[in-house]
Amino acid sequence: MRSISHFENYPKTIELGGSSLNAVRALALLNCRTAFGGAVANDIFGTKIKDRMRELKIEEDLFFTEEEPTGSCLVLITPDGERTMVTFLGASRHYSKASIPRRHIRESRIFHFSGYQWDTEHQKQAILEAIKEAKEGGSKISFDLSDPFVVEHHRDALLEVVEQHADIVFANREEAELLYKTSYQESAEKMAASGALVAVKLGSKGAIIQKGDVTHTIPAITTNVIDTTAAGDMFAAGFLYGLSQNLPIEKCGQIG
């Protein structure tokens, strides 16, 4: 395996990452008041995260750990815009319920998180505690299934979140099909039957938005693909922005 130094002469950027933080970053750029809770170390990436959050006016509630370095992800982009990700979770694996930003959650209109939280036992406990705080504070609970791998390995736990807690659910086609082991259309209907507002992303075919027994079909926008990294997270951000502005569901999908 080649070392990172192999890529020193290639064009590169360093940006805030992680599924939920991607969405929060985009919402901040849309001038929404945002906050983020996570775990970092006192190292160069931890400093970059803090500085960038301050630049974007994202209110921080970061837990600092000396257990491991700040998590990072090396993303390699090919000319067709596709990406390969090499991820080191690092400090994020030490996040626990003692670290959750209770005040920010209770003050928020929407609490957004992803299935990637299902890694260590204390991370799982942290998210369940955060869901409790969100409910008590009256926040809408927004959940992104994140990844087919996550759905396959934690299906029962994610079903419980979708059916008992989530007000808004994001999934791509494969994740939706894996969750209920059926077509994405039937999966969207099952998720919506629990009372959730459901968005299923279909890549170049756009998306469907399901609320109750009503389905909205959202066409994709033709574009020159440069980099597909965090495309789903950007969709979630656009959709949540629309909801924060009390826009119609179909318009929220179009913004996404």
C-alpha cells in the first residue's frame, strides 16, 4: 500500500468531514444557525476542525480525548467524479453519552445524526441519550442510514430508530432495500407508515419523498460531475434547509 506521501504533488483540499458534519457544514453555508458535537484530539486535524467550525460559525461542542488522534478520511477522486475513501475513525470512537451537547440539542429545531454512530457501544449509548434529549426538547429527529454496510450489520437497531424515533429519514436506494429486504418503493412506504417523512435518493434518477401515502418524485438536475463525495449529505442539508424555512415537501426535495 502506498503511503500518503505518494499524493503530495496532487491537487488536494482539507475540509470538515464525516456524514453529519458534512450536512451541518452545508447548512451553515446556507446561513442556518448550526451546532455540532464530536470528538477530536489536540493535534493538527483537531485544530483545523475547530478553526473551520469557527470560520463557518458552527457552534462547537467538541470532546477532546488523548486516546487516539483526530479521525480522518483520505478521499481519492477519479476523473469521472467517483471516489475511494480510506477512513481512520480515531478519536470519534471514544465519544460517549457524557459528551453529548445537551443544551444545543434542546435548543435545536432539528437534531440530525447518521448510522455511522453504530460503531462502539458507548457511541450507541450516546446517540440513544441524544435522541432522548431531542424528544424532551421538542426537536425533530433526522436520521440518515449512511451506508449499506451499516444497514447490513445493524439492521435491527436501525429499524428501531426509524420506526420508534425518527421524524425524518434519509436513505439511498440500496440502503432502503436492505432495511426492509424489499424494493425501495415498498421500503419508503414502510418507513412512512411509522410517521416519518422519508427521502430515498436514486442517484441520476433523482429521489422520491414519501409522507404518509403521498409520494413526490423529484427529478435529478443534469450537471457536470466533478466529485461525488458527500453527495447524499449535501442532499440532506438542502432538504433540511427547506424544512427549516417551512417550505413545501416537494420544494425541499428540489433544494436537496
